[in-house]
Amino acid sequence: MKRAIHFLLSLIIMIFAISLIQQDKAFSSSLRDTMIAQAKKEKQLVIGGGNADETRDELVNFRKMYPFIAMKAIVANTASTINRIVAESRAGRMSTDLVSVGTDALEMLTEEKLLQKMEFPHLKDFPAETQPHHGYYVQAFYNPRVQGAYNTDLVPPNEVPRSWEDMVDPKWKDKTMISSTVDELPARLAWLWRGKDGKWDWERSFDFFRKLEKHKPLLASGMRGGINRLAAGETAIFWFPAIGAPARLHFSGAPVGLFAFPKIIGPFRSFGISKGAPNPASAWLYLDYLTSPQGQYDYTELVAATLPANKKAKPGKLARWVMSQGGTLENIVPLSYADLVHSKADAKKSADFFFEIMGIR
């Protein structure tokens, strides 16, 4: 009798679960069909951000799925992208549909009410801690920030830094480079090195950057150009690089490697749909694809060396190379929404110090 009751309960639970799955699939299909019909009228998708051109050109599967969507890229750094969106919103003539910038910047746009909230079915397969509680943008990929990239022709394997102390060794004087755009790093390290009481260790962070500055690092105006200079042999080490450019250069045969060791902050590669976007359905279809297992694989295979956040997705070759270099979830701290976004006061304190110590005016 007990076995029969247990079997009956199990059967009921299984039927209920199947029903929920079917309802979820029906909801996803209905929403997707609605967006497809609207996107056929829009016929265009405009992406803004630092790697918008790569996103436009490389994701051939998206173009095959939606050949009626013409993709346009507005390539600009984070500050320029944000400034343009704010200015266009005030003027009432938004040009950008999809915004591809860092989470901190998207949070600023959220505070200014310049993003629109939409539902994405594939997010059910993402760890809950990867998504902001308000839902105004999507954190689609883990984006490991490693400690450095190096020219493998100039730095022997036994001399590659393996600790924070190695990074400030005097032997690196006049042999390094850093981007002028990483002004958030003093705050990130102050958070990373916080005490047991939760107090940020600004003193340790500032001291580290003072020692790093004694190397007299060259300043790069951006990540991509700086990594190209590294590959050309202009410098031996590039501190705290974005990892997309090194991965692509590696696969083109350039002498570029990465080094990573516990622990370093790994933020997210994030996307938001602008409020007043001319083509919101096309932007939705893009993010729906990008959060799917296929889109996660394609992006990490062809576009960026990020790690998939969808638990059902496999990493592409760019992601696998970064993981082989130490950029794994074991070596990085994938920050939650609450920890990633610093206050405006923290951001100003970090930027003011970084710009001063690096002589940037």
C-alpha cells in the first residue's frame, strides 16, 4: 500500500513537472514569435560598445536565424557610449538599441532610467547570483580579469609573475604597460583585500599601485591598442588587460600569453536595451540568442574570451584558452550584483587616485 502511494505521488510530481516545462516552452515560443513578427518590421539592430563591430561581424548563426535583421555597430569606449545615450535620450532621438558595456556603466543607466526591462527565457538556466535584482540588464558572461598579459618572446616561463609580490618586482621597470581606462581597479582591489570586518583595504590597494607606478609603465589609451603594442614587442607585460584581444592574437600566432593567480575580480560581460530603442524586438532577439547555449558557445568561440554563464552551455575556443592560462572560476571572484557595483564615492576615490598616480590629467 505504501509503495503504491509513493508511486502515485511520484507520478503526480512528474506530471506536474512536465506540465510546467511545457508551459515554459509555450511561453518562450509565444514571446519569441511575437518578437520575430515585430523585428521583421524593424529590420535593423544597432549595437553600441567597445566590441560592437566584432559582435556584428562574427555571430553568423544569429544572422542565419534572423536574416531580416541588418546589424549596425557604433564602436566607442564605455564613457563615449554612455554619454551618447544620455545625450540622445535628452534630445528624444535614441539611435542605439543594444548597449554592450560594463555592469557599472549599465547600473548608471539604470539609475538614470535609460534602460528598459524585458524577460528572457534562457535566464532560468543562469545562476541566480549572476543577474541584477531589478532586471534592467543581462549579465550574460563571466568576464575574467587576469593580472597580466605578456609577450612570450620577451618573458621566459620561469619569470612570469605568480603573485602580487612578483608584479611589483623592480626588474619590471621600463618593461610594462597599463591602460589609462582601468581607474576602477584601486576600488576593486580595496574590495578584494577587505578585512574580516568587511572594511575595504584602500591602504594596501594604494600602496600596490604606488609600487606598480615605480616601474614607469607606458600608458595605453585603450585595451585593444595596448595589447597590439605588447604583441609587437614594445613592452613585455600589460597589467590587468581585457582578455579578448590577447586570445584572438594568440590564435593568429602572436607571442601573447596570460597569467592569472588567486584571486582576482571577474566582472561580467553585460548587455542592456536602451529605453526608447528604435528596434527593441530585434535587440530582444539578439539577447535571447546570446543567452541560449548556442549563443553562449558562439560568442566565446568567435567574439570574446569570456566564460559562459548559462549552465547548459559549452565554452568556445577563446574561453577554453583563457581557462588554460588560469582565467578560471577557481582563480577569479565572480562578483554578485551587490558586490560589483561600487558607490559613486568609491568610484571617484578610485579614479582620482589612479589618474593622479599615473600622471593622467
